[in-house]
Amino acid sequence: MNFLYITFYIAMIIISAALGIYNLLFALYSKRAKNELIIAIPQSLEKLLIINMFISFGSVIIILFFILRLIL
Amino acid sequence: MLNDYQIIKRIEDSPPFNTRERILLRKRQHWFIIIMPVFFSIVVAVFVTLILYYLFVLKISQVGLFMSSMPVVFLMTSSIIAKIIVDWHCHFYILTTNRILEVCYKPLFSNYINNIILNQVKSTEIDIEKTGIINQLLDIGNVIITFDRPTHQEEFRLMNIKDPKEIGFLMSDVLDIEKPDMMDAPIWYKSKNEEHRFRITEEIFPGHSFGVA
């Protein structure tokens, strides 16, 4: 059963990290739009993307904590 | 097919960019367009959270699994909502005295700019359409402008915009102007080889000296 749980946790880590990278790239490309096409995305959305990156980072740590608790 | 009276000139000799170009209209799609997908994303997220709670907490009593899946559900939902809003925000139409522009920029996914120079086309039809109860209530509709062939794309669509009737009439006013006969206008080309600057002209009209007005 533990093996199944660990597999689930690892899947969650991968998805969480992927979403963090996606949000980072999305924020970078939005900045590029501001420079190249002079289209600025709303400030609140920029903040949301940054918050998402932090949540992604935090969730990876939390999930790692759960995995370690399960293993040790 | 070129006619004898046509003059071919270098693009460097062309008149300067029209500095009197004025923006007449800037429009985005109506905000109601994004309400449904955002609402649907939130409903799906709540539904998934309830299923996960039932499965992990009530069924197998593994709070850890539930706690670890929650940030992922939140991240997914907020990323989808952010994408929907940014896509809507970066898709707009601009009408100036010289051109109609559609800009559709989806960061990380696609980039599309449709620029129609008004003195190079002749519009043949402007259609205004409003369909559906919600569209009637909120005054949302489409304006479809049909052009002649040089645009390659015969229709220019302003989709789901507010006040389509007003914009349609504004378009009619802007497009209903006297245009010069395109066949009489010079054809501009960009020369790369300075020694062989009027190559195109010479090939078409051997022995003639065109190029300078």
C-alpha cells in the first residue's frame, strides 16, 4: 500500500513542479509581450502568477515532507 | 498584370509614414465571454476537491494524500483561470484612420496579428449580427467586414464585442471613403543589391529607365 501512496506523492510532485515551471514561463512570456507588443497584462494577474510559483515551490516541499514521513 | 503606365519605385523613395494616423476605436471581446469558462473551472475544482476529500479522508483516512493533492488542484485551477483572462486581455481590435488591426497574443502558445491597410482594400459588405438571449440583453455581437481579394482573407471578424451596431456604423463611415485607383499607384519594392537596384523593372520592361519619379 505504501508503494501506491509514494507513487501518488511522486506524481503530485511532478505535476506541481511542472505547473510552477509553466507559471514561470507564462510570466516571462507575458513580460515579453509587454516589451515587444506593448500589451501589459493586469498587475493582479502578474501577482497571481508569482503566487502560483510560490505555492508550487511550497507544495513540492510539503509533499516531500509527507514522503519522508511515510518512508522513515 | 502590370500596365505600361505603372511606375515601380524603391521603398526608400516612398512617402514617409502617415503621422496623422489616429486611433478611432480599441475594443476587446465582452467580459461576459470569460465568465462561463472561469465559472466552469471553479465548479470542476470544487467537485474534484469533494471527490478527493471523500476518497482520501472519509474512505481511507489518509489526510496526507488529501493535503498534498490540494495545492495541485488549486495550482491547476488558478493557472487555467489566469490563462483564460490573459488570452482575453491580449486579444483586441484596433481601428485607426489607416488600418484595422486584430492582435491575438497568447503568451507561450500563439501570436497572431492581422493588419489590414484600408487604402489597399475595398470593403464590399459590413454585417452586424447579434444572436441569443444573453447577447441581446448584454448587447454583444459580431461585426463582419467582407473585403475584396487582395487581403487573401476575405472576411475580417470582430467577435463578441459590445455595441456591435455602433461599431458597425463607425466602420461603415471609415471604410466608405474615396480610395485611389490601386492600379495607378506605384508599386514599391525593397532593393537589396545596390548595383542591380532596378532589376525587377528591367526584367519587366527591358531597355526602359524606370525607378525615379
